[in-house]
Amino acid sequence: MLRIMFVLLSKKQPYRDPGVDYEALMVKRNAPRCIKALAKYGYAPTATGESGR
């Protein structure tokens, strides 16, 4: 346990679990909010990426 803590502190970077895709988690969490914001401003998001205007 002390070795792990030493390595984490010496690298000065937070621990990132190698089995977790953090980018996919962020997209999954933020996508609904972004879609609602687009709809609020009159854009209709589609699968092709075209604007609703």
C-alpha cells in the first residue's frame, strides 16, 4: 500500500484505473445535457450531425 501511495505522490498525477474508460463516462453523463441545450436554442440534433434550422 505504501508503494502505491509513493508512486502516486511522486508522479503528481491522480490515479486512473486502467480498466475504466473515463472519456466514455463523461460523454454518457454530458450528452443529454448538451442535447437539451441544443434544443433550447433551436437546433435539432440528428444522427447525421445536421442542424435543424
